[in-house]
Amino acid sequence: MLNILDNETVALDENDNSVIIIDQTKLPNDIIFLKLSTAKEIWEAIYRLSVRGAPAIGVTAAFGIYILAKAINTDNFHDFHAEFIKQKDYLNSSRPTAVNLSWALARMENVLNNNKELPILAIKEALRLEAHKIKAEDIEVCRLIGEHGLTLLKHGDGILTHCNAGQLAACKYGTATAPIYLGQERGYRFRVFADETRPLLQGARLTAYELVSKGVDVTLICDNMSAAVMQKGLVQAVLVGCDRVAANGDAANKIGTAVVAAVARHYGVPFYVCAPASTIDFSTKSGEDIPIEERLPSEITEMWYQKRMAPPDVKVFNPSFDVTGHELITAIITEHGIAKPPFTDSLRKILT
């Protein structure tokens, strides 16, 4: 089997002025690479989840705004800036919950503003270097999350994860899978349970696929089996990623994460959120303030079926994320260290 981890999740093709991504909607059956050259192509790839996962979205946005800026044909800074902001705001509208999208775009805008005295050509080069820096930092951030996370685990532990916070959601290692990959390299012999993660099945299609490719002992389970494996004592820790962490520690992640957290609390299983500092949003006071994207009803009623499986007139509620309250989170693992309750204090302490 071709090892999916041998391929880059997101790459920049300078010669062709395009962003190259793995089309995650086609996995695991087909490995297809998409070439994104226009604002519409980049927006649609993020919106339809061809590229997904907070870190990977951020890197895609950085590379994307760079190639769009590179194509702006003017020597006037005012005109260049106006077109840059137009394209930035358009890309930023593709996914409202994942804070890495707006974070990466804002970081690129800061480079633009901090170099406004330079010629446009030099500004474009500064944007290129910043985009590559964002990608390189993502790899190191995920590695450090793995190192910190590994200190909370023991050899032979059973680990449950929900959705995909693996290499396909980042540039290497992933967030929630980083301790698993480092542990695999060091002989920890973890036993992983991957929730299938309805309705888009990122756990079945992506996480299980990644871990099998790496030789990790992974068992795929339906979402509603998490209590059964915890009840049997098969799970010693839950590791999940997130798309945004509020200042009080509330964390938004793929729909169903809050259920896993509640079940873990009931059975006394530690619940860990793996979060790069870029996903921690101190301007968002609590989870109540995190915008939750609602997606198309067809993802539930027909996407994975040969024929529609629900009545044509049934109402559908399809939020893409839910918020896990800080009271259900044992610790938040960042590249700077491990934050424990109360998160309002500990997050600021380790990040400042």
C-alpha cells in the first residue's frame, strides 16, 4: 500500500504559481492531488474540505494569499494593498470556525503592512518567505506537541481519538496523533481506537488510513461505541485536536467531540486537547462566542449512500463542530507546554 505519509499535505509550486494539496475528499480509495491557482479554487478547496484540519488550512491560506498577491499587477502600494485585502477577506470567508485560517491570513497581512515602504516586488518576496515560515513552524509545533503529549502516556496505553488531527490535518505529525507517531517510533506500542466521526467520516477515511500506513495498532469503531471501549477498560486516554480554543479553555472540534468528553469524564478517562498556540483565541471569551458552521443536509441524508437514506421532507441539523466545555478537559497540550485547569490562568501563563 502506498504510504500516504510520504506525500506532503500542502505544498507550494513556485514554477506553476499554485498550491498543491491532497484531495482529502477522495481518500482512502484514491490519492489525487489538486492544483489551486485561483482565489475561487482555494476558497472551494477549503470550504468543501479537500484540505482540512486547522494547521493545514492555515498553511494553505498562507500559500494561497501569496500566489494571489504575486499575481497582482501594480507598482502602487495603495492599489496592491486594496486588492490584497479583497482576496484575503474572500479566503477568510470559507471556514468561520477554524481560527488558523484567519490567523494565517492576518499574519500575512502584517508582513504586508510592515514592509509597505519596500518596492512591491520585495513585498511579494517577504510574503513568500512568511508563508514558508508558517509551514516550517507548523512541523516543529506538531513535533513539540507530540513530545509534551508523550509525557502523559504510558507504554501500551489504549488511546481513543475523534475526527482527524493527524498529518493530513497538518504538514507533519499532526496534533492529536503526534504523541502516537512519536510513541510508535520509540516502541510504546499504543493501541488506538479511531472513531469513524460522522457525518464526514474523517476518522474512518483519514485517521485510520494514516495510522495503518504507519503500522500503528488501530481499531476503527463507530462513534457510539466510545462508551463500550471505555467501559471495558480499553482506553487510558483520549487525544483530540481542535479548531479553536476560547480563553477559558472551551474547545471547538469536530461534531461529536463533546460527547466523547462527557463519556470520558464518566469513566474517569483523561481527555486531552492538542492545540497549537495559533488555535488559542484569547479574544473569544468562551465557547458560546465561537461561530459554528452548519453544513449541507446532503452530508447526512445521501453523501455515503447509493440511494438517499432519509425521507425527502425530513428536517436536518448538521453543525460541523461542537464545543467541549473546559470542565470536561483534563489538559490542553500546546507546543509551549501543558496547560491544566483553571485554563483562564494556565493558558496565558504558558503562552506569555
